[in-house]
Amino acid sequence: MKLISTSITKASIIASSVTLLSSSSLFAAEKKSVLQTYVIAGGWPMILIGILILCLIALCVFNFMNLSKEKFCPENLKAALMDHMVNCRIRSAIELGASHPSYLGRMLAYALPNVDARRLEDLGREGVEDAIADFSINENRKNMTLINYISLIAQAAPMIGLFGTVFGMVGAFATLSSGDGSADPSSLAGDISVALLTTLWGLVTAIPALVTYFVFKNKLNNLVAECHHSAEELINASIQTVNGDAHLAKIPEGLAG
């Protein structure tokens, strides 16, 4: 009886192991089947679409990290510059801006040397604003380059998908014409898979690329606009300090409060 019980126990363990291995093999086969069905079956054009997907992910990560408030208009830098500009320490503001890698710091380091202390009424504001515009044109072109690549991916992905569709349909018709009208369904299905899957993945790549392009473009525009607004506040602070007494003199007595 003890021997029979031991044999039954061993048989149960073996059966359980076989069942577990069968389940694992079935799961692996299912995973492989999904990969083959939705990716590998698309043929070699899927390699091109895969490259575009990797480039899109890399560009999104880079732009997400690059387009931040700390890299464009950090609050601590703005406060320190405001302290210098209120007290008309223009040289100190230029040195501080030049030592800071942010967009606002570099922009003011480029523009503030155009301040003209001989023109007390506006401190040569027109020249400063022209320098800010020049800086923004050059700097925005650099920032927009990598954002425009996302737009390129959004336009190229459907084209590659369409190329895969045409390639697959050409193969399908070639398969039909090679026989006597009764082509092998498996060969025909492979060509149709190439046609449909490349179109599918082309759209899957293009739609997020189009959305992220406009998101990053609007974010860049908002950050640049905030830097320009901050620069205007800083310049106004110095002009107000220089012309404070003259400004108050224009206000009739009794209305200043």
C-alpha cells in the first residue's frame, strides 16, 4: 500500500509538471503569435516604421526635458535680475545673465549691453528690444529644429505605411497571377498582412507624432513669451527707477494717492 501511494504521488507530481510546462509553452506560443501577427507579418517595411517610432520616442523625451520653466525662465534668476535692474545695476545684471544657462539669462546678457544711460527717458529701450528679437529668432530656430523633426515623422509614417500597402498588394496580385486562379490562401494572406499592417502602424506612429508636435510647439511659444514678458518687466523697472521723480511730478497734487 505504501508503495502504491508513493507511485500515485510521483505520478501526480509528474502530471502537474507536464501541465505547467504545457501552459508555459502555450503562453509563449501565444506571445509569439501576437508578435508575428501584428509586427513580423508586416514584412520588412515594418523596420522603417520601427525606426521612426524609436526616433519619435527619443525626440519626445528630449523635448520634454528641454522645454521646462527652469531652462527658460527660472523664478530665482528672475528675482535676482529684478533686484539688479530696480537698482540700475545693469552691469551686474549682464554678468548674472551670462553666468546662467537659461534662455532668459542668455537673452538679457545679449540684449542689456544695448542699454544707453545717456537716454534717461527710455534707456535706449528700442535697441534692447531689437537685440531681444534677434536673439529670439536665432535661438527659436535651434529649439524648433528638433520639434520639426516630430512633424517630419508625422508626415513620413503614413507615407511609409502607404508604401507598404502598395508593396503588399503588388505581392498579392503577383501571387494570384502566378497560379491558375486558385492561389494558396496562406501566401495571399501574407501579402495582405503586409498591406494592412504597414498602414496600421503608419497611422499609429503618425497620430501621436502630430499631437506631440503641436504640444511641444505651443509649449515653446509659451515659454518664450514668458521670457519676453519678464524682460519687459525688468527693463521697465530700471526706467521707472531712473524716471521715478519725473513720473511723480506729472501727477497733480491731490491725485497721487
